Amino acid sequence: MILSIQDGLIYLMVVTAAADRALSDQELNRMSMLVERLPIFANYNLDKLPETTVECADLLANIGVEGVLELVITKLPKHLHDTAYALAVEIAAADLDLKQEELRWLEMVRDALSVDRLTTAAIEVAARARLRNA
């Protein structure tokens, strides 16, 4: 399986959205918005997003969350580990209701990517600030 950096980041977002066993509209909309707007996805064909999401779901059923996480990490250069964590946090926080499963998943991602606690705290605070309602 050939997995691009962008596919890996999308896989990470899909697994994050599914961590609480329910993909909310807010999570799916946030994922689409991020893929449309972020420079890391500049050369990504947005029409491919549904196909990539289904591929990830199939892979998730076959190798589980830890397998998908391991696959993604092998494809990501070290300098994108904080970006990957930021995308996971953005999806988890999209519906403003983080469940225990999502928090545990974010811990797994943080540890697997070896993102330091200061960086993860800054990413988490920034996401809360961006997504806060009035």
C-alpha cells in the first residue's frame, strides 16, 4: 500500500473522529475544511477525500487503531509530527465534547509521535481558543 503524507494525515483525522465510535457532522466538516485550506494539503485532490476515508475505515477494521497509527507514523517525517498531533486535536475538539476515548486516543498519538508535553499543551490550548463559542 502506497500511503502519501497527506493520506497519512487524513487517516489520523479519520481515526480521531471515530475514536468515540461516532463520526459527528462537525468532525467531518472540520476535516474537509482542513484539507481544503491547509498548506500541507495544497497538492491533494479534495475529490479523493471520501475514498481515502473509506480506505482508512477498512484498514481500521483489519489492523485496528494501533496498526493505523503505526502505519501513519512510518510515513510521516519527524518535522510533521506536531502537525499531525495538531490535526488530531482539531478533529477531536471539533464537536466541543471530548469523550474519554478521544482523550485516550490523543494520548496514544502524542506518545507515538513523541511530541513533547509543552508543544501538545500549546496545541490543545490553541484549539480550545479557536473553537470556543461565545
